[in-house]
Amino acid sequence: MASYKVLIKPSAVKELEAVSAKDRRKVAAKIRSLAADSRPPGSEKLSGQERYRLHQGDYRVVYAIDDAEQTVLVIKIGNRRDIYR
């Protein structure tokens, strides 16, 4: 399987920095793993959008996949109670 390039929007970087240090490491590891498998077990396609979500504890990572360019763009990172608003 081909490796994908993972890009993170600047706003998502700020959201990641707001996550506690312990959870930040776990969320960052999940994001890094998207390079090897852009649709890992546990990821779900969001309805009505060409976006996917991945969960790590109470946090969600919303991302888009461009198979033609082989890139994954992380769009939003946040607590599960706030992420979809």
C-alpha cells in the first residue's frame, strides 16, 4: 500500500496544541499513522461530506483524503462534544 503525505491545517495545529500533553501524544500518533493507512479500522466516513473521522479517547480528528494526490489533510481536532459544531 502506498504511503500518504499527511498535512495539517494551521487551525488544526492550534487545536492540537490546546489538548493536554498526555492526550496530545496519543492524538499525534494517530495522525502520524494515517500516512501508512488513510482509512484505518475505527475510522468512519462522515455523512454528507467527503471527510472521515478518527477517534482517540475523548478526542476526534476530522480529515479529508485525496487519493489522486495521495494526501491526507487534517481539518479539525477537538473534544467529541464540540467537534461537530
